[in-house]
Amino acid sequence: MLINREKMLGGGFEFSICWVIALPSEARPIISAFKLTKTDDEAVFPIYKNKGSGQLLIISGVGQMNAAAATSYICGRYNFPPWVAWINIGIAGYAEGPLGRLFQVAKVINESETRVAYPGFRLSKLVPLTTLITREQPCNDYNADTLYDMEGLAFAELASRFSCNELTFLFKVVSDSNAKQLRRIKPLYVEKLLTQNMRTIFLLVDEVKELVKEEKRRLDISNDVEIVLSKFHFSASRKVQLIQKYRRWKTAFPNTPFSEACANAKSAGDVIHTLDEMLTSAVFDRPSS
Amino acid sequence: MIDTIFIEQEILDHERTKVVLSRFPRSRRIIISRYQEIFNKRTQNFRLQKKQPALILASKHKNFVLPAPAGFGIGTEKNFYFSHMYNCLYDCRYCFLQGMYSSANYVLFVNYEDFYSQIETTISDNAEGRITFFSGYDCDSLAFEKISGFLKTTLPIFSGLERADLELRTKSVQLEPLLSMEPQQNCIVAFSLMPEELAKKLDNKAPSISRRIAALARLAERGWPIGLRFDPLIYSYDWKDKYERLVVSLLEILPNESVHSISYGPLRFPKKMYSEIFKLYPDEDLFSFSMKEADGIVSYGNGIEDEMSDFLLSQLSGVVSSDKIFQCLSQT
């Protein structure tokens, strides 16, 4: 019931980005910068959103189990379309410092290297890329040139199923390089690390939004199709046909209103037939195209 | 520009790996176990990845040389292909590579010697007659040469293989090492061609047709046997006029004796591949026209295919000997 209600609440919401963040202190700078507000308190995990920018944020808690649960929970709750980008951002250990440096993760593995993911469209013009190891427990023996966290792998594996690999992003800020620094990590310090990277994070989000737009253009089903689907009964296979033929028709005849083209259709079959008829004249490279 | 190179642990110290890496001194390098762990992942988005492919350096372990699909050939009875690379620098809308792999990243196999050894085995296993090896099946044979140096080592191997021909299939105008080597009569440089107007719309990132024609003319002048590949034939508005102009411009510039072979083939896709490519590019005008599906193959249908083939042959007849012309009916 709750899920259905939230899905309804999500109606009309132009989803673009979903943030999955382990700690409130990691989330606060994002919530503030992107003007997200808390949704109702009934949710299992704290959820924030900004309807205008199409962003949602869920605070998962620490560890892979929590990250996986929160990712699945928010996806199910809001029934995200496949063009939504997923971002996990947070702190990570790194042997070489400097503290506060922001990375994009290009490869994430578990400690035993039995699981691996290669998330994200690489935004290497904005941030350096590196490898992340997701551990079950905090630890401070760091290999060179490798980040360490406790959520990344589970997030990458799950989020890419709901969207795609290229729209699943992991960004990590170096929080510590040794045991002493690890012990010193406090919420205010974490907030500061994220806040000092906000300028780059804004640029990253702009890039991500462009990719989301491109995917939305590719995958979104037009209102024209929705109207016809509600007007006539289409079997599952005819619905697939309609979606495909409509895209081809729209490409060939971008200026013709669909309602006009199908004005005489009295059934699903008529709509398909009309499209087929028109597409026989859609020869490639014709003068009007 | 390649910003990231994934390298299999096994070939980190391979000399060829070092050479390739030296071409990209500023790239990010990431070590992987096997190339399949990144290349074959199912949740990848080919279209987004194609905007910025990474390079994967790998070692191939098996299937170095495979029989060419039925209907694919330029005169010899036995045809094989090998792929030292997967994926292409270009982004041609009709290309089957878009529906073939889930990744748009380039895979380069650095163990060329294993390919050579298997090519020699294939020749000895097929004791009689000539054999053609096709190198441009899963990639463009020339486009990556500056990085891979594949031909530079492969051509000398083939110069010693008396019963074997090598076809280099390309849209590239990068002509080294061909221009600086002595031409080999068993190495056919085959250019994929279509009317300029169509190539402008479909052969994204590839050199224009006029540049390809200029390139093949230079190679012909040097003495390399040239292949002309009208595959696929694209049905379009005014197609007869477009193809006539293309053929005329080629025959004007290319001495008849330089033409090793001409092949042509219709635009055809296995149904599943067509569906994959359409999903990637649903707004591509090439796919608007109604194509037909029969026996799991999506095509223009026999009527259009035959009309286009007949027209092309009529343009070539009397100019190019018919024993140099081959129809390619492979369905990828």
C-alpha cells in the first residue's frame, strides 16, 4: 500500500538522479547544495527529494547490505524509469592522500576479488579515475592507488541493473590515509570534505544530467503512444510493435501530428496498419528528411 | 582520445602492451583479470559507451582463426577470418558490430604470434587450393594501425604464405605501413564504399568517400591490389543516380588492373541484431523505411535487393571482368 501511494506521489516527477549515500554527514552537503527536502517519515530509510530538479536521495547506513537494501527500496518505491542515473558518493580510505581529493571509481571489487564491477561513464576530464575495494569492516592497511569503502560494490552491482552501467556512478572523497586519521573521522569533518568538493560535484552532476537526457530521449515512450494505448486494446506484442513503429514513423514524419495520421483508426490493428502504410514511403535520404 | 586503458594482468609485461601504452602516456591504466569481465557485462549501455570507448589490452586464448560465414568470399573456395581486435573506431549506423557486443570498448589482443601460428596451421590443414583470410570482420583492418602496429608485423608473415590471400577491409585513409612497404599481391586492400551523400549520414566518424577514393587511388598507384566493397547496398531516394555516380568516380580513377575484386551485398540483419540496433538508435532515419522479416532475417526483401544488385552489375559490366565480381550474402 505504502509503495503504491509513493508511486502515485512520484507521478509527474521527472526523475533524473538518485543519490544513495551511507552517512547523514556525507548526505548533508548534497541535500543542502541541491535543495532536497525530506519526504514523509514513513519510509524505511530517510529519503529526500527535489521535484524541480528530479533528484532523490536515500541515506542507506553503512555497509553493503544497507546500500543494496536502500538502492532496491527506493527503486521499488518510486518505480524509476531506466534512464535515471544513480550516484553513490562518500568518503573512502586511500594510501596516498591528499585528504579531500575527489575520485571517480572506474573499477570496484571485493577484497577477495571474486566480484567486480566497472561502473560509470568516465568523467575523467573532471575527476581522476581509480579502483575501489569494498570491505566488510573498516581497516586501514591500504594498497597504493586504491580506494577503500564499505558500500560501493553492492551499490554498483544493483544500481546498474535498474538503469545501466554507464549511468551508475561512484564518487569518493579521500578521508584518511592511516589509522590515526581513520580514528579522527567525525561527522563535521566528513561534511567539510564533501562541501569543499561541491564545485566539482556540480559539474559532475551537469554531465550526468546530459547523459540522462540522452537516454530519456532514447527510451521514453511518447504521449502519443500512451493516448493510443489507452484508447484501443493492444496485446503485449502489438504494444511492442506500436512503440517501435511509432518511433520510426515519428523520425520519418516529424511534423505530422499523430492524431491526424491515425484519425480514421478504429482499432489497434488499424493504427498498426496505418503506420505500416506510411512507412513504406519513408525511403532513406528522401528530400524531405 | 583514449582516456582509460584496461590491461589484463597476464600481459602487463608483454612488449606490445608497453608499446601501446607508450602511445597514451596520460591515460589511466586499470588492471583486470580477463577482458570478458568488463567487455561481456550485460548491463552496459553501448550507445553511451560509444561516446568515449576505453581500450582493453588482452590476450586471446582460443578461436584465433574461424571459418568465414557462408556466402562470404572473393573467389577462393576456403575462407577464414581472424579478429585481433573487437570493435571499431567508426560508428556506422548499419554496422552489425553495434548489435554484436554489449560493449563499445575496443579490445586489442596483443598476442599476434598466436594468430600467425594458427593461420599457418589452418593452411596446412587445408592442403589444396587458395585460402582467403579476412581480417576486418570484427574491426577495421587499418584504422587502429598507428596504435596496434598489427599490419606491420602481419604483412611480412603473409608474404611468405604462397597459398594464402589476406583481405584488409577498411574505411580508413591511414595508409601506413602500406605506402612504405613493397606491395604484396596476396594482400587485398578492400575499401567499404557507398554514395557520398549516404556515407555522410551513416558512416559516422569515418573518412568521407572522396578521401577513401583518393586513398585507394594512391595504393593502386603503388601497386597494391584493391578491393571495392559495396556492402551493404543502401536503398535510398534516387539510389540509382547515387550509385552510378559512385561507380563512375571509382572507375575513372582506378586502373582496371588494380581491381582485385568487387563484392556487393544487401543490407541484412538477423532479427535479434536488428532489434538491438534499433533499440540503440530508434531515431535513425535508415530504419524508418519498412523492411521485411523472413526466416529470422530483416532485409529490404528480394525485390529491392535484386533490383539493386542488377543495377550495380549493369554499371560494372563491360568495365570490370565478371570473374572479379562477387555477391556477398552472408548474414553476419
